[in-house]
Amino acid sequence: MTRTCPECGDAIVGREDKKFCSDGCRNAWNNKINKDSNNFMRNINNKLRKNYRILAELNVEGKTKTTRSKMMAMGFDFTYFTSLLNTKTGNTYFFVYEQGYMPLENDYFILVRKDIS
């Protein structure tokens, strides 16, 4: 019984449990399966990625202060974040994965990083 590659249809030669004829076909197949299903999702993921990069660039030490204008000048979009953390003291932190921020007075923000270990 000849097995065929689900990506290109060529015969598979090699191990019995091999599913693709080459690494290229395996990568192409997985890229098709894992791509974002539509532009809406892709656009949101791109905005989250950009927000994450900005927070990571501004918050190298793990905790720092910055201004709204500096974040916005870098392209930060405050409407996109992944989670909220409400503290016992009533403060609300907005997180983009493990990078977080909390608004302070006079358009300042405290930037923090969760320990994810």
C-alpha cells in the first residue's frame, strides 16, 4: 500500500509513521492549518503583537514609568489587551500577555511584567 503526501500527493518514502514527503510539505500543510481564519482575527493579533513589542521595549527592567504620549507615538493602541488584573487596593492593570500597564495621574503609566515562571 503506497502512502501519499497530503500536501502535494507524491508518494511517501521512509518510515512507516511518516506523514509528509518532505519538510517543505509538512511546513506548508501546517501553515495552511494554523493560519488565522480571517482578516479580522489577523488584524487583532497584529495589534496585540505590536502592543506587546512596545511594552517590552519600554519596560526592559520589569517595572518602569512612561507617558501616554510616548506610548501613542510608538503606535500603542489602548483598546487591545489580553487580560485585566484587579488588585485588592482597587487598581486595575491591563495586560498584553505578561506585559502590563496601569494608568496613573497626569497621563503617566506604570509598566510591569508578570513573572511567568
